[in-house]
Amino acid sequence: MTRAIQISAFGGPEQLQLVDVAVGEPGPGEIRIRHHACGLNFIDVYQRTGLYPNPLPLALGMEGAGVVEAVGEGVTHLRPGDRAAYAGNPPGGYCDARVMPARNVCKLPDGISFDTAAGMMLKGLTAQYLLKKTLPVEGLQPGDYVLFHAAAGGVGLIACQWARALGLRLIGTAGSAAKCALALEHGAAHAIDYAKEDFVARVKDITGGRGVKVVYDSIGKDTFERSLDCLRPFGLMASFGNASGPVPPFAPGVLAAKGSLYLTRQTLFAHIATREATQAMADELFAVVGSGKVKIRIGQRYALADAAQAHRDLEARRTTGSSVLLP
Ligand SMILES: NC(=O)c1ccc[n+]([C@@H]2O[C@H](COP(=O)([O-])OP(=O)(O)OC[C@H]3O[C@@H](n4cnc5c(N)ncnc54)[C@H](OP(=O)(O)O)[C@@H]3O)[C@@H](O)[C@H]2O)c1
């Protein structure tokens, strides 16, 4: 048996229940991992509310780190006793131990702690595919401006540092002066407190009226339209989340009117669909973290049993950097 956080109905944080569930043996292509730390992500909130629906009852959690206890038939890249970490489907990561597909589980380099790994796999792989693979038609070159919303959050602080390592000038937005300071400390070239300032005007000002080549927008409803106004002609709107609610339907003609813009709505899960792709992306993440160019800030630690409080804090915008749940 293992402890796991589950919901039996969609709703608020009060739906999160600590339950005892059976953990079996791994089948073909699966492993059993005992967690030392579990990651908290905004997608867990979407799954809890039903914005991203899954069958109920639902065990939450898409990210974790720990020790492999058993491997099923056909799994060759992991052995019992290996330190490992993952981001990926299916949900069920808020638990002491679980059986899961081995595809997204990677051997963890010795220099990376379990807490750090649980705080970086989903968010770091996301920062990787955004900054390295979600690019405008002419690509991104050192010195280029990009706009990244929620820059002091989990994905945000990793993106600030990774962008600096790539030579990009990342303009970060965040909801308070303290969060802006944190984004700047982590490598943002500029920070805009979008609770107080008009971020479109500030972006225009910073870029000499030209606008940015890419906006990475995980806020959704509240920022979508104004984010389009921050782009230069042919710029890329990379929508990848809905912290404020989903983007309402809109007419494609808007993209023409604002300068032949491109729009994409990205998800990590398309990028980590195969074991090879997952490992290649994870290797880049391990390298950039191992080199010290990207440091993972664990802003909050909670006991596994306090997952509901972790959700409350995340939704109330009280967190910075990554949060982990400790079994
Ligand atoms: N598509 C993908 O592949 C993918 C993968 C990972 C994450 N994501 C998305 O990326 C975003 C960041 O994820 P994360 O786990 O690292 O979370 P996070 O950034 O640590 O937390 C979300 C942040 O969004 C900002 N925010 C703005 N409006 C908000 C609202 N109405 N309610 C709550 N927060 C609001 C808050 O920062 P301020 O107070 O500074 O505004 C908050 O701290 C999420 O939207 C997530 O869904 C997408």
C-alpha cells in the first residue's frame, strides 16, 4: 500500500484527499519508483478543477524524483536502485510510490538532488522546448527580445536563466515588485510588474517601439490580446497555459491586423512523446543545471499530506519558483 492524493470530484483544493492505495508490480515497459520528492505544477490545478478532464477518481501529480524499486519487462535504461526523475503522463505523482510507464523516467545525475529534480523536470523541460524549439520563423539570435509572463514562477525562473544563457533579452512580467526583483536576479533583462504597469507600453518602450519576436504566454485569458500587441510583425505568440482561464475563441483576422502574426498553443506532452525525445531534452536540462547556468529555486516545500495548502498557495499567486511535496 502507498499514500496518494486523489480527487473523487472536480472542484477546489478541498477535493484533495489523502488515501491508501495498492501499488502493484510493474508490467512490461513500466517501473515502480519510490518518491523522495514530488513536483507541484499548475496543470495539477487544471486537472483538479476539470478544466483538463480525466476519469475519476483521479490521482494527481505529473512530476517526481526518487529511487527505482522494480522494472518491468523490456525496460533497459533503468535498474532497481537507480536514482531517477520524470515529468509526464499519466497523473498520479503525489504519492509515496507508484507504478508508471518508464518512457518519461530518466536516470538522475548524482549531482542533482531529489528536491531539485522534482522541482525541475516538468518546468525545465517546458522551458527547454519553449526557448529552443518554439521559435519565430526567422529563429532567435543572441540579443533578441522575448516576453515571458509569470517570470517569477516555476517555469518562469528557469526560463529567465536559460534565456540569459542563450544570450536572449528576456522581458519578464510578474505580479509584484518582489517577484520582479526575483526575475531580474535570475537573469531577466527587464521586469514589468503587470499588476501596476501597462505591459504593452513598457515592452514598446524597452524595444524602441519595435516589439518582441516571441511572447511566451501561460496566463491565457487575462493577457492574450495584449500579448499580441507586444509582437513585432511576423512575431510568434506561443500560448502554453491558462493560469487566469482559457483564451476565448477569436477571429484569425486579428493576427493579420496586428502584423501577420503566428500563433501556436504548445504542450510539453507532444515533445516528450517518445523515450528518445524525453532523454534528449532531459540531457540538455541536466547539462544546463549541472553547469550552474540554471539554478532551481525551490520556493516552497510541503508535506505530501498538505497538498491542498500547496494548491491554495499556487492559485493565490503566493508561490515563487518551484514547489515540492515531500512524502
Ligand atoms: N503547455 C505546457 O507544456 C506547460 C508546461 C508547464 C507549465 N505550463 C503552464 O505554465 C504556467 C506556469 O506553470 P507553473 O507550474 O510554473 O506555475 P507558476 O508560474 O509557478 O504559477 C503560476 C503564476 O501565474 C501567475 N498568474 C497570473 N494570473 C494568475 C491567476 N489568475 N491565477 C493564478 N496565477 C496567475 C502568477 O504569477 P504572478 O503573480 O507573477 O502573475 C502565478 O504565480 C502555467 O500556466 C502552466 O499551466 C504549461
